[in-house]
Amino acid sequence: MEHAGTVEELGRDECLTRMATQRLGRLGVVVDGVPLVLPMQFAMEGETVVLQTNQGAKTLNAPLTSVSFEVDHVDWDKGVGWSVLLQGYGADISSALDQRSEALRSLTVQSWAPPPADRWLKIIPRKITGRVITAR
């Protein structure tokens, strides 16, 4: 089977531009030694990803650890898609009193979590990579 597709690497700025066009991504955390990937709505400020959720696996396992966040988009009719992977560190900013955390908590994030969605996480990026895949 011959495949005529192409893969193009994206630069950091293009990755961030594409991420900002979407509202849904996937948070990757490790829970009890096992990777867990959860769909989450998000907002961005610069390179920082902001998530709003309730108490649970994300808020217990993401802060102060390595996490990943992936966002993608596919146009099935055109046979093209892209994927961006942000790797970094999680931080719980739910009760942080600094001006930056307060500004991040003011971003509009529609949480899918059942109420109360009163926990806020940010991802501090360490590495951002992406690619465009053309299947035709």
C-alpha cells in the first residue's frame, strides 16, 4: 500500500496560533503510574494554557509535575490535519493571589466538569511542537 501523504513540522509561533483557534484539547497526566488523557476545554494567554475543572485526578496529579496538552484539528474533506503538543509543568492557581494568576482566572473557560468547577490549572510550557499532515 503506497501512501502519498506529507508531514510538515510547525514552528513554535505557528503552533500557538493554531492552538488559539480551538477550544478543546487533551490533558495528559500520570495517575498512580498510569498515563491518563482527559478532554478539556481551555483558554490561552500567550504560551500559557489555562484549564478550569473540579477537584479530582487532574488537580491532584497535575500540579508540580510534568504534563502534556494536545490540540488538533482535521479537515476530512481536504485530507489535511494538524496536531500541536505542549509539554510542560502543571500549576494549581485556584487560590494564588498574584496578579498573573488572578488575570488567568478571569479568562473565559467553559468547563465540562460537573459543578463546582472551582479549580484552576495552568500549564507552563517547556516544549511546544506541532505538525501538519496531508493524507493526499
